[in-house]
Amino acid sequence: MSGKGAGKWRQSLADLLELPREIVLNLPRLTVIGNLQCYLENHRGVIEYSSEKVRLSVNGGEVTISGSDLVIRYLGSEEVAIDGTINTVRYEF
Amino acid sequence: MSIPKIRYAITGYLEISVEGRATEKFINLAMHQGIPLWNIRHGAEYAVLNTDVDSFFDLRHLAKRSGCRLRIRRKAGLAFLVSRLNRRRGLVAGLLIFVATLYTLSSFVLFVSVEGNERLKAEHIRRLAADAGARPGVAKWRLNKDEVAHQLILAEPELAWVGVQIRGTRMVIEVKEKIKSPVAFEQPGHLVAAKDGLVDEVLVISGVARVAPGDTVSKGQVLIEGALRPQAEQGGTTVPQTVAVRARGEVWARVWYEGYGEAALLETERVPTGRHVAVWTLLVDGQPVLRVGRRQVPYLDYEQSAVRSAIFKGILPFPVELVTESNYEIERRKQRLTLKQAHELAAERARFLAEIQLPGGVAVENVAVTNQNPGREGFVGVRHVLETRENIAEDENPGGD
């Protein structure tokens, strides 16, 4: 990201052309199903993982998923799926 | 979802444990290389994850680079199962032979049984079926059920319908014999009274009436005579002969059914206590072979019920029966009734006795309930009379029409 000004310009362009924002801005997309499943696309790696907390690195910061019985159901180079009982989803940008 | 779990279940996957300081680094490296990992969980000391067999080699290198130790916890997948079975070829071969034998043997008809025959002998039908090609040992696929049924009907004129069913290795031939319609012979005969009654209406179709409305008739009395007396021709001299015919018609009369019931003021009731003993007898071909149970029934008063069950029917050539005799203990209880209760009980018994005499489908016209002196001390008597209107004419000698 090259600063807040350029970010805003890109955002306006994305809205105008109705392109999905996460592709234009290279942001992560998170899909949470109830408190059972969480699916994060466009991540950059796993920082820490345990059965209570999973920390993922994304473009611009971190995403922390806390809960209990957490299992990384699938780990790919672009997306990650986490199963378990999810309590908190925290963004740290 | 881009992990084809089903594919890995077939080609094989491993569950491995990763121990070390930087397990996350190891996982990130594997992820960037494109190695499929799933079900990743981290416990107290080590992490556990699933991966496919081909990637294990690469994972070994990565583990060395990140300073982690790998250990295989479990091997799963169809590919491993197949290799295990390969070492036990005898087991697999035996299983296949067993299945093949079972299938082959069940493709033949082994038993033939006949159902629904009343007049015809089962043996006779079996022989006819064998002539048509349906005998034990014949292959099921070479048998045409409809053809066999068709042959049977043609061969035996007494049969009205034949159904052939194959259940497993048993062939069931269901037959229905022809019902002979009774020959309506025109033998001359009279119509007589089936019961006592008071004649209400006489309808003559053929014959001459011998009774009129208002007459009291008794059972067996001739109601309509089976004779025709043609009228004499006018001016004729000869008296025409009477022709004997079969009497036909209806005679409607009032019939009374009476039931008499008694009840004592001191009733004895037979109540089952619930205790029972059972005696089992095994009968082979009609002969008792084995008897299990007490010889004497230990109760003073008891009621017996026997249940017969035929076992091994169709398998053994002789009949084997198991008879279970259950003896239920009965206790006689004396009960004191009030006059009203006794009266009700007697009325109920009288009603029951009257109603069982009623033929089916007859409407009751009138009911009369009267008290009657039972003629002995301590008893109450009730008479229940039902009045009906019925056709009491019946043929003198039944068997025709």
C-alpha cells in the first residue's frame, strides 16, 4: 500500500467499475459461517496457531481468530479454512 | 475447497506429528511449496496434520530446514488397505469363492411347495409342475414362470388359477380350484317352516300356499306345497292332473327368541390369579417325543389353553409340532350382590342367551324383559325375549337351488 491517498483513489476506481474490492486492494476476504467455520482468502502465512488461537498474516496486518477446539481444516497458498468454536475475530491493521 | 479428500482417501494419506520450535515456519514453507495439508491442529507439545503420501518426501526436507522432527502417526487410505490385503491373498481368494458359490447355488430352484390346494393333492400338482419343467434342481434362468402356470392350467381341468412365484430358492405354486356351481335340479319339493312362528305374510311364486296370515306354524310344517293344480277348462269334462313342481316363495312370520338368565345373591366368580405353568410337548409325525414340564398341575382350579405351532414346515418330510399347554390358576371368589346388582346380572345373562340365537342380519322388532321367579332361594331370574320378522320358508330337502 502506498499511503492513504493512493488507497482512496483505488477504492473509488473499484466502486466505479464494481470490481471486487479484495482483488483491487489486495485485501483478505473472510467468510464466517455461524461460529463454526471461518474461511479466509488472500492471506500471507500463519504466524501462530493453537487450539485456542490462530493468527494469520494478511496484507496490511494480522487477523486473529480465537475460540476453542480450533483446527486448520485446510491450508493453501491463497486461502485457509478454520473449523471449531469461534469466539472472536480480531483485525489488527 | 481444493483438497480432494475423497481422492486422498483412495490414494492414501498420512497423519504426521511435527515437533519443534518453529512449527509455524514449517507449515508456511510447506504451504508456499504447494504441498496439500489439512486438519492442522496444535497440541501442548506437538502439532498434528494430514498430508498425502507423495509429499512426505518433500516434507522431510522442509522439516530439516526448519528444525522440526516428523513422525508418522497413522497411515490411512484405500491404497494401504489394498497392500495389506495383498499379503493375505488366501483370505481374499476364499472370500471371493464363498460369494461366488453362494450366488451360484441360489440361482437354482431347490424346493417346490404347493399352496392353496384343498381337493387336489400337492404331490399331484408337483408332478404336473415337474412335467412342465419346474422341478427341484432346475436353473432359475431357464424357467419361465408364466409358461409353467399356463401348462398347469391346461393339464389340470380342476384348476381355476395358478400362480408361480419364486422366492429365493423356493418355488411356490399357488393354486385356486374351481368352485363347482351347484346344479339347480328341479326336483319337486315343498317349502317347510324352519322355525316356529306366527305367519304374517305369504308370497307364493310357484306352488300352493297351505297357511294364511295369522296362523301359528311349528317347525317342519308345510307352508307352500309343491303342486300345481291347473284350472279346469270351461266346459271341460276331464279334471286336469296336478303337476308336481318345486315350491318357491317366501313366508314372513314373527319369531320369538327367548333367553333366561339367573343370578345368585351370593355369586361365585372365577378369577385368574396370574400364576401359570407351562408344559411343552414335541410331537414328531404325530407321536409325542419329548415332554418338558410338571406332570401334575399344582393348582386346585385352573384353565388350560394349548398352542400348537408347526416348526420346520417344508424342510423335513414329516410334520414336527410343538404344543405349549398353559395352565392358568383360577381362584373362586364369593361375592355378595345387592338385589339390584343381581337383577342386572341376570338380565345381562338373559340378554346374551337370547341374542346368540339370533341369525345374522335380522333386525329385532321388539324386546320384552320380564322378571321371573327362579324357583329357588337366593336367586333372581330374568327372561329376555326378542321378536323378529323373518322369512321362515325353507326347502324340504336342501341341496338344490
